[in-house]
Amino acid sequence: MASSPSFSLVSFSHVNTEPSFILLSSRQNLVPLNPKRQCLRVFHRRGRNNSVISASVSFPAQEVSSSSSQRRPDELAASIFSKVMQTDRGVTLTREQHLQVAELAGELSKYCVDSPVKCPLIFGDWDVVYCSNPTSPGGGFRSGLGRLVFKTNEMIQIVEAPDIVRNKVSFLALGFLDGEVSLKGKLIVLDEKWIKVVFEPPELKIGSLGFQFGGESEVQLEITYIDDKLRLGKGSRGSLFVFQRRNP
């Protein structure tokens, strides 16, 4: 498979590198959902093809320790958002603060549905609000030097049925040029939590100029939690990602 440039929207460097976005399976028809342990018909959302996606999360019973950190899923999710918002997607956090986010994510993952790749809640538009390796989302655009030249405006992921993922990073170059890097990928389910996504070459737009560059890329990741507002995932090298649903 062709290699790609060192800076990227997801992972343009080489095969099986860390993804900059958590890319989730959207195959709704792989295995019927168990209504007692998977997704219930409570949450309603209209998809891009005008079909109605209906789901919510029913959390399986868990053996959770009686430590003082034991909290409900909604409390853990709120704590994660409170720690990662307004941090430039994790860039301004200290090492201790990153560890606190990781601890909360670990607790929340105990409440994940059994087969998150089959949960319809993965469909929709998501903002990338955190990565434990802050330079991973966006590649070179998010390095120390890259952030001086390219001011990130948005990082968005769109998951479309049945198996399409679209990633977009919009930025302001040199303080006055609007730009965007976008990527389209097709996912392959590996098991109940792990997926692989194969991406087409990325497209770059700066001002009125646009072109495609690099080659295909491939990533693998584990989905560790999903509900109607929050999505967590872990890349193949251990990076933690936090997504927030746009306009739920």
C-alpha cells in the first residue's frame, strides 16, 4: 500500500499507525442487537439518507469496586467533558491531568455495551474534543510548529451507514487563509470492539486551491465506550480519544 506524507488528518504516514480520529463501525446489519444488553429504541435521530436511526444504551450489570471513585456513567461522562473542553483537544493539559482523564475513561469503559461496533449510536456527526497524544489528531498540522502556522478551527468526524467515515480538519493558515483537510474511509469489522479503516488519499484545500496528495492509509482501533453524547476509543498504540456528538 502506498505511503503518505508525514502530516495528516487521520494517519497519513504509514499503514497501522495511530489514527487521529476514532473511526467506528457503522454496520447495523452484522448481528441482531440484544435489547437487554445492547441498544434500545429510545434515542431518535434522522440520518443523512432521511432514514431514522433509533437507539440508546442499556448498560449491563457490572461488578464495580466500592471505591470512592464509583460513579454513574453520566457523572463520569460529565467529568471527562469538564476536564477536556477548552484545552485545545488536550494540548494544554499537564501530565497529571491526562492521567486523570485516562482514569475516568477507564471507569466509564466498564459500562460499555458488549458489542459497540453494532450499536446504531455510532452514526452521526462528532467533534474530536481530546486526544491523549495531542499531536496525533491532524498530524503535522497539530505539531508545535504546525499550530503556529495552522490554527485549528474544527475537527469533525461523520459516520454514515453502512460503512463510510468522513474526517475533516478545518484551519486558518497564516492567520488569513481558510483551509481544510478531508479524508474518506471504508471500515472493516475485526471483532466486537476492534475495527480497521482503509482511507483514500487525503484532499487539501487552501483558499481557492484544492488537490489530493499522498496514498491510501490504514488504521485499527478499539471502541471502548459509546452513548448518545460521548464516544471513547483507543488507538492501536494506546492513544485515548474523546468525541462529543454534534447537535444531539
